[in-house]
Amino acid sequence: PRKRWAGRNNGWQHFAIHDVMLMPDAWEYPWFAAWDHAFHCVAIANIDAEFAKGQLSKLLTDHYMHPSGELPAYEWNFSDVNPPVHAFATLFLHRAEQALGREMDVEFLKSSFNKLLLNFTWWVNRKDPDGRNIFSGGFLGLDNIGVFDRRYPLPDGSRIAQSDGTAWMAQFCLSMLKIAIELAEEEPEYEDIADKFLNDFIYLAAAINSTGTGGLALWDDEDGFYYDVLRRPDGSSAYLRTRSVAGLTPLFAVESFDPETVLKLPLLRKRYQWFEKHRPHLMAKLQHIKEDVDGRKLISLVPPEHLRRICERLFDESEFLSPHGIRALSKIYEEHPYTFTEGEKTETLAYSPADSPVAMFGGNSNWRGPVWMPMNYLIIESLQKFGFYFGDTFKVEFPTGSGVQMNLWEVSLELEKRLVGIFTRDKNGRRP
């Protein structure tokens, strides 16, 4: 119809698919969403790795991916933006096959990596509006998690610098770095590309942890948490102080490297040295990246001192820690809703794990309290990476205020039990 040549999805005329796609359930599907689909592939990897690889590769083909490098978000608006988790999922499928004792599927890794380079470039060109390594993305799949509807610009022209947008890009960087290192074992020229992603990651890590030239940092040292920042046309800025899983996403950008890998890749060591000599101000907040434990190297967006302060809230049962995992929004907002006024627009955010008191996204609570399995999985995996690196040198209270000290690996296992507990029967045969 003529009306379809304008409006929603009109810029995706290349889109032509006829595929069987993995869906999670029959409740509100069938439709694909880019990041949901990647997580489905992760979940099925241990059952059928070949099927998972085939599924994950679909959205990277030219029938789906836009010529600009953008991935379609979901069917009702391809141009919305989902978190860029395809590189993470690609790396996961590779590791799953390694765990099964299979040979490295070089062609899958290489093909996925090359297409993901296009997507990474799209993000850099389209979602870093000021060129300061602080990313936006708007919606980012988190529905009503913000006090404002992040799908739309604010009426006064203010923009939101997003802690989750920047963190997802940092995770994207590290996943691409790890894939490039894997490919460098077969083809040494990939080491140069690995060096490029380490370079990008350091700029991202410096940007999210320090003020730079863009006003407020996304890390709020007063509260000990990562927040979105509202940047106004007049140059002023303000924190949107809502403690949600969006402020926990920086935890996902973490990897550690064994001594053998560190020794094999002199370019990575040289990159640190270059920054120390030529950009020492950027390294001021990133001392942990220069250090090592027993020859292992940790690369993380979150410095240890920030990690400790986040853990205080993360494991607080009055905030994020529930009997069934980590809540998407702090429970503190149940009795103390957060209200923010910008110009003539005032919005309120409250903890509401079932029906929502606001009509945004149809009145479904979605991200204002529920425990989300994929996000909990990423939190657990990140804590295990930190725990494997730090061991007993880094302990926290779990739960906060209990006096019980645990290392982060032990904490991750406790979170696993809480998640599994959603599905196990109690003494009355009931599953929560």
C-alpha cells in the first residue's frame, strides 16, 4: 500500500526473510527481538550448538542487517535499538563448543566477527552523538526502566547519556577483543584488530568513570552507583538518580586473561604503555587495568573501588537482592518513588513488580521490579570473572548487613541457587 512507503520500517526495503526462528514460548510471541534471540541461542547452545550457531548468524546476513550495519530490533520497529549482545553470544557459543571438546569453528567465528565489525561501526557513528565515548540508544530493550520514556527525545531538546548504552558498548568491545585474540592464533593479523578494541575500551572506561569534558560523569561518587545523565541544550546536566539494572550493566564489561595469553600478545602490553605515556589523565581512573594477579590481567569497566560500593547495594535485600535473584529496580522505590521534573514535564518511577501504575508500554511493569533471567545470568557470569581473578583478596557482605563475608565466586553460586529456586518445588509442591 502507498501509505507503507512512509513511516515505520520504510527504510528497511532490503529486508526479505523466510526463516524458521527460535522463539522462547507461545505467550506473546511469535516475533523476534534481536537481543532476546541472542539469549535464546545462548540457552540452547548446550543442547544443539550447530542449531544455535545457525540461528545466531541469521540476523547478521544481508537480508536482515541494514546496509548501514544496524541490526533490526524487532518487527514493529526495526529501527529501535536493542543492546548489542551478538558478539557476547558468538563468544559464548565458541566457548561452549570448546567445553564439549570440539575443534574451533574458525569459519563461524570469522564470519560473525566480520559482520559484527559493521555493527560496531554503526554504533560508533550513530549512537555517540558528541564523539566523547558516551553512548545512547534510547529504548535499549528495557521498556519502562527509566523515569522518562527513553524511546523519545525530551520536549526541551535535552538528551540522556546512558550508563547502560555506554556499558553495552564496552562489553561489545571486550567480546570483539576476545574473539580477535582467538582468531589471532590462526591468523596473526587479527592481533592488530584486538589492539584496536583494547584502545577503544580504554577510552570508554575512562569516559564512564570520569567527568572529562562532558559535564557529570556517569559514575556518581556520592551515591556509589552508575546513573544516566540528562544533558541540556544550555550545557548544564543533572543525574537521573534511579538505581536500576541499567546502572549495573557496567559490571558486564569484564574479562581476565591468563599469563600465557598476556605474554603472547605484546601489542596489548604496548597499548597500556602508550596510554601511560601519552594519555596519563585517562589512566588515572584505570589503575586496575595496569595491574595483575599471579600474571593474570583483568580488563574491566568497573574499578575495584567502584565494584565494592555497587556490591553494597546489589546484595542489599531492601534494594536489589530478592529471594529469587536480582531485581530490575531497587525495592527502595516501593515506599519512596522517584520523581523528576524537567521543564513542564514531571514523571515518577516506582517499584511495581506486577501491574504498573503508569500506562507506558501498556501498563506492564516489565522492568520496574521483576527478576530478569538473562540479566541475572550476566551479573552472575561477571561476578565469577571478578571472583576468579581476585579470589579471597576481595570479599563482601552477603547479604549486605549480615556480617557474612564471601568472595565473589561464592556470592555468584548463592545467586544461582536463588534463580534456580524460582523453578524448584517447595514442601507443598509449589513452584514460585
